[in-house]
Amino acid sequence: MLRGTVELIGDKSISHRAIMLSSISKGNNKISNFLMGEDCLSTVACFKKMGVDIELNNKEVFVKGVGLRGLKTPSDILDVGNSGTTIRLMMGILAGQNFESTIIGDESIGKRPMKRVSNPLRSMGCDIAGKDDANYIPINIKGGKLNHIDYHMPISSAQVKSALILASLYGNESSIIHEKVKSRNHTEIMLKSFGADIEVNNLDIKINPVEELFNKDIYVPGDISSAAFLIVGALICEGSEVLIKNVGLNETRVGIIDVIRKMNGNIEVVEEHEICGEKVGNLLVRYSPNLIGTTIDKEIIPRLIDEIPIIAVLATQADGDTIIKDASELKVKESNRIKSIVENLNTIGANVIELEDGMIIKGKRKLQGGKILTYSDHRIAMSFSVANLISENKVLLDSDKSIDISFPGFNNLLKELSK
């Protein structure tokens, strides 16, 4: 069982954005509760190469912003490591600079499609080249003056949306981005606090170009995507009760809470408040022996896309079928997560049917254990570490090194709560 109180490391999405916006603002910025995971450190390294003075001190980061147009020609190739957020959002910023840059990443990033960002940026006048017509790294960007854009998003992607919002800061006049389904909106919230001229009207986002962004101290709330692993662990381990403090509860990110409630899970939000424009609260989670299956589809998928691997583990302990569909975006994450989840769950004794855009998980099943392949995907590794808590035999990972990408200290925390 899991018992105890924890306060999680900062949200990964917000930590990335805090570094980027602090770097292109004017003045000194302090970021508290920053996530010192490998992905976020890749963002730090890239902006240091562009002349930004960034100092790391435990969970605090001090950034001397150079202004909207103060970045310098990179001292080296910009290596984003494993971080899709870094490459896609940074492409939007680089498009408006007066220099040329080249972006690379690791093997996983090399398989992730970038044309979804390259093409709309080209329509704004940016010169972008790369492998397979700039769909894959290495990608070369010759920044410069940008035109405005009126863009209807073909897919729901906070990374693509954010890249275009950031590029629009450098546009010649107002840009409008239209979403089909609302995706996470951390960029919009944070940009407003830095003084950007941005209006959000339901699914339409209007961005007016500005001369400068201004410094802002930021507190990064706990990452609900990281909390998800502890939440599910508490729900499925008999006798568990865990209080997770100061978790970000942004409405575009709390789909997992809605799903857990539909599945009859025992989760409460207590002491809700607001920090830096973001909703924050404590989550009290207790063992839930009477879980039921549910359907997860297109309306909610953007609000829990990163949590689907651990939700799939939860679904193995629910009575009845859980159907996940309209989730083809999972195929272009750090691994093909549909394939990774289905194969590995079946390996350890679950009954899961693969769909073109999701899966059907048949419950309730006793997990037997076995050897699984993480595909160097941090969310797969953590999900099956949680599955190990209730498995009759050990669930053995081929490697757990990828966990440091988003949740350094996860294994130790799981052990502490298991005492």
C-alpha cells in the first residue's frame, strides 16, 4: 500500500515555458519549484547557447531576460535531447529571430513529426529546411520578419499551438489561431502575465505583436502528469491513502480526475487556490476497490493524452471494459504508446485489444508480472513500475533511465510511500 503526504516537483510543461518566456522577456526573472528533469534542462541548455544568462540553484532558476529580440546566434547546434516541447515551441521563437540556427535531438525525437510546425511557420514567411521537407531533424531555421497567420488547427496539439502563438509575437499584425478542441493553455496564461497582448475567446486565440515582454517571477505548481502515477498507485493498492500537495489543476489538464471519478475512484480536491494564474490544489486519494470501466474519447483526450499509459494500468483493475479511442496522437509520442501499452500489459497478464486509434482493456484482471520493454519512454517506465505494486510476480523493466526525463526521484518516492 501507499501512504503519506508528498509535494511534487514542478510541472514539466510550465517549467519549459517559464524558461522560454523569461529568456525573451526584459529583466530579471526567478522561477521557483522548477523541474530539474532532463527535458527541461535541454531547454535551459538551448537558451544558454543563445546568450541567455541562466543560473540553477536547487529548485530555483534565475534568468536574465534579453528581450524579445535579444537572443544571439547560437554558439553551437541546439540539441533538444528527448524533448518534443523544447523543439516545437523553440521553433516558433527561432522563426522570428534575425539569425540562422540548427536543431537536433536524440533518436526518439528523430522519429517525431515536425512538419505540423514547419508548414504553418513557412506560411508566415519563415525559411525552414530539414530531413523529409523539415518533418524530421536536423532542422535548419533562418529566422526573420514574419507575416501574421489565420490558422485552423488540423489536430489538437498544445505544442503546435504554442509554437504559432510564440511566432505570432513577431508577426507584422494580429494573428488568430482556431482550435478544434481546447488543448492545454499554459502558454496563453503565462504570456498574459509577461505582458503579451493575447485574447482567448473559447477556441479562438488572437495574438497581437508586441515590442517587449516584461520580467515576471513564477512559481511552478506540481505536475499532474507526474501525480497521475501516485494517484493510480493509491487507487489500486489496498489500504492506500496519499495526499499530494500543490498540484496544478488547470482545466485543460485535469481530464484524469474526471475519468477517475467516472470509474468510481476515490479522489478529492482540497484547498484549491490560484498561483500565477494557474489553479492549484491538494489531492487526497484513497484505495478504491469498486472501480468500473469507462469510455475515453475525442472530447477528453487532449486533457489527458500524457496520462493514458497509467490510466490503462488503472483500467486493468476495473470491472468491465474500458475503451480508449480517438487517441492516434499516442503513436507519435516518445514511443508508439498504443503499441507499447498493449504489448506490455498483455505480457504481464492483462487482456488488451489494440485498436487503430486506441485500445480496449478488459477488466478485472490479476497481473502476473513479467519482462517489459519501455522503449526508452519515461511514461511507459513509470506506468509499469506502478503495475509492479499489485503484480503477483515482479514486473521487470528493461531500463528505468528514461524516468529522469520528467520525474527524477520517482523510484525513491514510490519506495518511501510503500513503507
